[in-house]
Amino acid sequence: MMIDAAVTPQAIHLKDYVAPHYEVVKVDLDITLDPKSTKVINKMQFKMHGKDKSPILLHADSIVLDEILIDGKILDKNAYQLTDKGLELSEYPDKFELTVVNHFSPEANKALSGLYMSKDMYCTQCESQGFRRITFYPDRPDVLSTFTTTIRASEKEYPVMLSNGNPIEHKKLDGGMHQVTWKDPFKKPSYLFALVAGPLAEVKDSFQTKSGRNIELAFYVRPEDKNRCGHAIEALKKAMKWDEDTYGLEYDLDIYMVVAVSDFNMGAMENKGLNIFNTKYILADPQTATDKDYQLIEAVIGHEYFHNWSGNRVTCRDWFQLSLKEGLTVFREQQFSDYCGSPGVNRIEQANLMQTRQFAEDSSPLSHPIRPETYIEINNFYTLTVYEKGCEVIRMLHTLLGDKGFKNGMKTYFERHDGQAVTTEDFLKAHADANEKDLSQFSRWYRQAGTPNVQVTGHWNAQANKYQLHTKQSYRPAVGDKTPKEPVVIPMKVELLADDGSVLFKESVLEITKEDQTFTFDGIKERPIPALFSDFSAPVKFSYPYHNHEYGVMLKHSSDPFTRWNAAQKMIIETIEHLAKQRTNKKAMLLDSEVFSDFEPVVAESFDDLNFKALLLTLPTFGVATQALPNVTQTVLWEVYDYFTKFFSAKLCDDWKVLYAEHYAARKDDISQSASGNRQMANVSLGHLMRCDENAGAEQALNQYQNAYNMTEKMGALNAVNNSHHEVRKQLLELFLEEYQSNELAMDKWFALQASSTRDDTIDQVKNLLSHKNFSIQNPNKVYALLNTFAHNERHFHAESGEGYQLVADNIATIDKFNPQVAARLASAFSTWRRLDESRQAKVKVILKRLLDEQKLSNDTFEIISKTVSD
Ligand SMILES: [Zn+2]
């Protein structure tokens, strides 16, 4: 029979966790590949822990059972039961070999979970619950076993066949078939299982570990992409060396394999010894990848490699602990990116992501703690909260313990739990023990959803030369979040500046632990300007009653990149807010010229890190403005935002011309930091130029595109004209299409660009692009590029007519029928609807309720939409 797990959505709770009463000592898989009917023979050695003889659940989803045997004997029908979850084995001895034979169709699997086909190759994605779509198995992360996998297929069509571990046998068979056997000596949960087969080209390299072992590195890509994985290979070697030098962690198997796949729901997957990557995080050459793409490849390669310890060697006990491996590994990845590039720029980008996207998630109906207590579909918890906020919590721990203390804690954690499936409590206990520190209050970060608010006020006592900072922490709970909130530990990095920019008090960490707290600074001889939460030292919303000139001082003089950038952004947002008030009160819009005079010195300043300068001169996006000013209606805000950005660019127009000429002239054809900094400065200046002198900007954009050395310059030209009605936009889009139509990754950029435009005709353009010959609704990268980008286009997704909502909802209904994970991710764009005005809220509500009523939604999408509209 066909097991179909998608019946009635049921919530799963952390409090119901029960450890398995058995062990799967080893697993032998024998898989004969066939697009229509792949056959699996799965032999598992079971051993009971004690007297408990409750039924053993073998999960299954969308697969057909052919035969089941215990110790070679066909099992009596009474000894097991098939349910909507899988197979329940109720009669069994203390120790036995269970053999299950089953089949399924990889070709029909469009959910891209389990074993599926991407064009002419087979590949797998088992995290979190894909293994049950391959065979009957206790598919839970706390069941660890060693796997031996034999794969059989036609040698001509599938010359390369890979699985986890080391290859131990290769045999030619009759009828043009061949088979290979892989053995993974490390115990692992089933979510780390992987299999790949196809006509792939191999690119080889090697790495010598610190103990002198030689590791073979093998990358598998389509033959035409063979010359595009050099950057990824170098990144891998750098990451392996970095993890040895920083955490003393060495790679364990003899071979490390990476495969690139174009149909993939996620970014990449850390399967033991056989990483599977979305092509966009492997393939790069100057003509198709931007500087940002190069950085992302380095980061993602590092991330998946670091999982070999934080995730694979020490794994999660259950899926509620997802942040245990993800938050920690994102932090390790961020440390690695700082080592490879610019820590200041990285930190600003991370803070920006937190402040705009994660804070929005954390105040929406989808808000959840980094260790959730309950879920319907775990795939919905691969969120910014679990990953990015989870990482910020690890970063705070690092700040509180210091680098040395944190490394000691990590050493204890890996030594104590190697080969185990553990919890976030185990992780914190290792750090607490290694540092003799009480982390019980700190652990609240794992349990409490929502973003803490820290209100700060200052008082300077001139007679006593004393300055006091008063902090008040509180939570504004999200809709429906009724759990009580207690004060958390918040490390606040503070620097005190004088009016002339000199330092009155050097940056230090203050520990906020209470609801109300006062910190006193002695010997402060003038009223200081407090630069708060330098380096974005905690994932909190903070406020302080700054004057505009104080923002100016921080922007010009702070030693901390985040403080400088944040002051610039705050100053602009407050100016836009002021304009919106004038507009709402029907007054003429008047701009304070102080804003511009504070930017002039930045324009003139010379920077070692030009990427940082470019960030300081980049205006907040309209999306950022809508997040920051939820009380201004969207229509008014757009009008004011458009007015302000044009005014800002115009005010400094001569400067943009000079900057553009200078940095364009300095361009070079390499990916060094200084070359990428010059490109970034040229691109930012070109964007401003396009707003203040459209014809001059358009001419430069066309010239830059036609003479570009690389993709960063081409995308810079396209981005500059993307919101304009000038004919050059159409011309550049056509040139791009002509050049790149056969390159999938480049075409993703082309779709995303048009979906993100603020031009009035964007909705119609997106509708037309849905039937473009290069678009495929079954390919996740294409859906994310066109539809997910559109769903985050604040201006048009929230069009007053409701047309934007309808467009996205219709496509969710279509995609949900074959790929629930992708549909659910798209659906989460609706989660911030409560901050909208009444008329828009009413439209969202009608459209989402209709989806719930009229469609038979998957668990994934049902969970997101029902939570989003629930009261
Ligand atoms: Zn990860």
C-alpha cells in the first residue's frame, strides 16, 4: 500500500519527547535505481535497551511496502500495523534483523524531499524527514546507526554513484548495469543520509590535515560546469584549515565530496562526507557571479563543512533542538567570513538582516523561540529565528565568556558529546562547567520568543563629573503570545563620545540582567554621547533620545562600523518620519539641511575598506522604512520616501559624479577586497546619479554594462536603472537576456531584478514573466527569484488593489500541490500583515481564508497560513 503521511495536521510537542527503547546497530541498504520504480532492500539490526516492548514505529511517507521479514522469515500480518505515520511493529524479539522491501517513483517526486530526479541525475534531501520517503525507518535524529549502501543502475546513464563514507566495492553487472558499495564508519541519524547518481564530471583536489592525513576532495558537477568550481574548492581548503586552527577540529573520513544540483529546496546540505549543494553556492566565474556570490559561496562551503562537527559528530536529540546545530554553525560560519573578509561590513549586513527580517518575524503570528516547544511541520522552522537569532545568542555567549572561555566551552562540548544526540541544555552546561559560570538566566534566550526592547536614558551630573545610563528592558509580545517574559542577560557594548568626537570612555561590555538597571561612569567632564550596542552586541531593539547632531557625531567619529552605519540609517528614517508627519498634516514638505551636511564629510573621507564606505552611503530600502515606521500608511510613506531619496541624491549630485568617475576609473579585473570596494562605490554612486541626473546616469549605466569586466559591474548597471522609466532599462534587460538565456543562475538574477522593481508596471511584468520560457514553477531557485522576491517587494506586494496578494496566493495554491516546502516559504510573506492599514488587512484576510477553505493544503502551508490568520 501507499503510505501518505499528509492526512490531518497534528501538532508535536517537546514535552512529549520519549527516548527510543531500542538501538539500530547497523543498516544495510540495497538500492536499485529506476526513475519510475526504485527498489529498496533495507536490512536493520535491532537491539532492545531493556524490557520495554512497546511498538517500534518505522516512519514512511509516499512509499509502497512490498515485503517485511524478521530474521529472514516473512512476518505475520498481526505482528505489525500500517498507519498514517508508517509501520508499527508490535511483536519482536530482543535482538533481530528486520528486512523491509519497498519501492517508489523518484521521477514523480516533485517535493524534492527524499530521493528525486533533477534532470538526468538522482539526488537526495533527507533533512529533516526525507529518509522516510526512501524506506521504512525510525526517522528521528536520536536514532544513530552505521550505514552501508549498495547502489545499482545503468553504467552508461549513471557512471557516477555516490553515498556517505568511503567506497569499498565497484562491480560490473550483466546488461550494462554496475553497482557500488559505500560504507560510513561513523554512526549517524538518517537525516544525514545521501545518495547521488548521474553523468557527473569530477574535479579533484586534496587537503593535508594537521595530523598529516591526506584527504581527497572531490567535487561533482555537470561536465559543462567543470571550470566553475575553483573558488568553492579553495574555500573548502581554507575552511578545513580554519577549523583546525581555531577550534582544533580535524576532518575524519578519507574523502570529502560535494555535489552541485540545480533543483534543490535549500541552500546546501551537510550529509556526512557527501555534501549536496544548490548550484548557486558552488558555481562561479567572473561572467556569471557577483562579488557577493563569491562571498556567499565561501560562507556556505564553510558552513556545511563546519557541520561535520557541530551537527554531524554531535547532533540534535530531536528537531526542537535545531538551533543547537544551526545557530552554532552560523556563528562559526560568520567567524570564518570575518577571517576571509571585512568584519565591519559583515556585521552591518548581519545586523540589517536581524533588524529588518528577523525582528519582523519575531513580532508576527509566526514568532517562536529559537528552541520551539511545538510544531506541526518541522520544515517550517528553518527560520531566521532558529538560524540568525540562534547565532546571535551564541555570539552573546562568546561576548560574555570571552574568546578563550568560549573555546574552552566548545572543547568541553565536543569532548563530552562526540557521537551523541543532545540538547541545547547540554550545550549550555558544557560552557557553564568549562567556565564555572551560571548560565541559567542566559538560557531564557532559548525559551522566550519576541525581541526584547531596551529603553536607555542618560543623566550627566556636571558637579560630580558623573554620568549615569539607565536601562529598562521589556518585551512587546507578538499577537497570541501569552507566555510570561522574564528579564534576559543582555551584553551591551558602550562607548562614550565627546561632541568633538574624542573618546570619553573606551568601549566596554555592560551586562544588563534586570528589568531596571543603572550604570555609573566616573570622571566624565562633559555631557557624553553614548554609542550603544556597538557591534550590534545583542539582538534587541534599543532606543535613546538622540538629537540629530549626536547622530552626526557618531556617523563621523565612532570607531565602530555598526554604530556609524546605524546612526546614518536612524538619521534618515527620522527625517522621513518627520516628512510623513508634514505630509499627513497637509503641510509643505520641508527638509532639514543638517542631514546632508553630516554626510558630506563621509563622502570626502578616504576609507581603507571601500565596501564599508559604500554601505554608509546606501539609503535604507523602502522595505526598511516600512518596518521602521509602521504607523505611517504605505501610500503616504511611498510618496515621502520617493521624495526624500530623490532629494538626497540631488543634494549631493556633484559628489556622485566625482565619486563615480574616480571609482569607475580604478576598476580592476579581480576579486580582491579593494577591487570589489571600487566596484561597490561605483555602483552606489551610479544609483544616486540615476536619481539626480537621469540622462547622465543612463548613459554611464549603458557604458558600464557594455564594458563590464564581470557580473558585479553588469548588475550594478542594471540595479541603477531598475526603478527608472528610462528606455535604457529595457535595453539592458534585453542585452542580459540575449547573453545569459542558457545560464540558469544568471537568469535567476534577471527574474529577481524585475520582481524587485518599484516601477508602476511591476505586477504586470511579474505576471508576464511567469510564462517566460526560462521560468519553471517546479524549480525552487526560479520561484524564489521571481515570486519570493516579489512577495518582499513592499511597494507592489502591498498594492492597494490587493492584486499583489492575489498573485502570490494563486501561486502558493499551485506550488503547494507538488512542493509544500517551497509553497510554505512563500506563504510566510503574509505573516507581517497585522502592521498594515485596515483596508489592506481586510484584503489579506479574505485571500488567506479562501486559501484555507477552498484548497486542500499540505501540513506545511496549512500551518503557516492558519497561524498567520488566527486571532
Ligand atoms: Zn546548517
